[in-house]
Amino acid sequence: MQITLPQFQQLIRDLYGAKDSRRGVEGTFMWFMEEVGELSAALRGGTHEERVAEFADVLAWLATLANLAGVDLESAVRAKYGGGCPGCRLSPCVCDQAEKP
């Protein structure tokens, strides 16, 4: 099954939107941070399957936060990265390794 970013964001809205609205941004952000911590642990010592599951969880909680904040993830990504690196505007990025991005 292929799924686009807008389809995924809508899927998360359909599955959890009512519950997420009741929890609010602050409560949802705490869950998101917990999932980021679980991803960190999986990257340090988990199996490939654990990493896969944690990446999916982090993406789902990010989509939830975007839904609550009224952010269209596809538009946000396109606006920030659609023209290349936000720093040097090239693809691939040629920014100094010590610089962000």
C-alpha cells in the first residue's frame, strides 16, 4: 500500500482526531516526546523491527500534532525543502558540516 503524506495525515486524523482534540496540544506533545525517546532507545540498541515501529510511531504523533496545530505537513515540507537545502538552496546540500541544516 502506497500512502502520500496528506493521506497519512488524514488517516491519523480519522483514527485519532477526536481523542487528540480532547488531549490537546500539550498532552499530545508529551506523548510525541515519549515516542521520540523510544526511537532513541531503538536506534541505540533495538532491532530493525523495533526501529521501524518507532519511526512509524514518531511520524504518527508528528502528524497528530500538525493536525491539532492546523498545519498541512505536505505544504510545510514543500515550502521549506522544495527549493533545496534551506541554508544553501542546493541539492545536495553543500553547507559546512558544522552548520545547521
